[in-house]
Amino acid sequence: MMIRLLPNQIPEYWEIIKFTIANVDDYDKENLPAYLNGILHNLLSDKQQCFFRLDSETRKIFTVVITRLAEDPISAKKTFFMDSAYSFRPADLKKREMERDFLREFAINQGCSSIIFKSPHRLAWDLGLSVGFKEIHRTFMYAL
């Protein structure tokens, strides 16, 4: 079962959300506190969203997904971005498809025309492909 946390529920689950972000997003340790504060502010002000997949019997959290909506200033098309996603346990393809479908319905209800995620993790790429995403580009960096 997937649920969306309301902004007033964020403080109660902040440690789990923070764990997700710190373990998925690619930020230097010195910049991580400011990054986390920005996301906390956005979640509390409903500029970003947090979704959990729960076990329906035990209510244990299996998956955390942090998202945001953005509108292209030229085309006015809205996009649903999955910024961070973390699973505490492996899940079968059927559960991943259920998560995708739940988030898809949310995105459609928000007027979005696409869902996008970025990840530095090859396993996330493979998972995205297995549930119907297509690769649109890759980004590379040369550190100075």
C-alpha cells in the first residue's frame, strides 16, 4: 500500500526521510546539512512530496520516495520528478509496478505529462527500465 505523507506528518518521519536522502542523493558531506534543510523546508511547505510504501499488515515502511512537480516555463508542461527513492527491502516486479502506478496516478491528477528520475545507480536504471521508463540521456562530470 502506498501513501502520501501530509506536510504535518513530515517531522514524525524526518529521520527516515533524511536517511533516504543521505543514502541516495549524491551530495558532499559538507553540503549535505544545507541540502537536507532545503528539502525539509520544501516538504513542510508542500513544494515537495514524500510517499511511503507500507506493509498493509505490519505498517512497516518498505519504500520511501521524495518527489516534486515542475512546470516548463516555455511549454507549460508539468513534470513529476522522483528526486530520491530508497527501498529497505528488495521487492518483486509486481510491487514495483504498483508503486509506479500509484505515483503515475498522482502525477496525472496533478496535470503532469511525464515522470522523470535521475540516479547515479545502475540498479535504479535497470529497475526503471523494467517498469516501463525509457532512458532519455546520461550526464557525465569531470571533477576539477
